[in-house]
Amino acid sequence: MGPLYLFSLASTQARWLAIRQAAVAENVANANTPGYKALEVRPFSQVLDAAGVQMAATNPDHLSPDLLGLSSISEKESAPWEVTYSGNSVSLEQEMLNANEVNRAYSLNMAVRKAFGQMLAMSVKGVA
């Protein structure tokens, strides 16, 4: 039996989500600060790419990474919704959407961790 990387991956994403939530909170706190530029955290996919997490396959036919040509898809550059005369680029509406996205991602992360933990416990106990 090989090592289980799902818990490590979920833990890394949870740390990333905490950092993103802190950036959202700082943006909201500075919504009225003149000249403040909104902060954004790199997407988690870029964090994973930098970490060098590799998928493993026991058979070359199991994975076909270029099946859909996913390497040609790129993220759209986003600009702030509005910049006030004071130079502040925080949009409270956008920050609330970001906070909701973090909340949903964290809930999904915790649900996956819980389900995987239950499956692992059942496999150790021998329950079918």
C-alpha cells in the first residue's frame, strides 16, 4: 500500500483558503482607505503546479492528460470592478463573492476529508 496524498493535498488547500480569506478580510477592512489596492491570492492550481504534485498511474492507459486539450485553456485576466477617485480598487460586492467562494471551497474540502477518512476507517476495520 502506497502513501495517501489526499490528506496532504486537502491540508494544503485548507491553508491556501485561510490565506485567501485573510486577503478578502484585509480588502474589506481597507475598503475606504485612499490609494489601497485590492489583494488577490494566486489561484490554487498555480500553487499545485509550483508544488510539483504529480499524479501516479500503474498503467499508462489509466490516464490520458491531453484527452480534452486542457493545456490550451487559460484564465481570463480580471480587472477591478471599479476604482474610486481616491485610487482604492476594492469592490465590496466582489469581495463578498470571493468570501462566499472561499466558504464553499472550504465546505467541499472538509466534506471530502470526512468522506475519505470514513472510507479509510472502514477499510481498516474490514467493514463492507
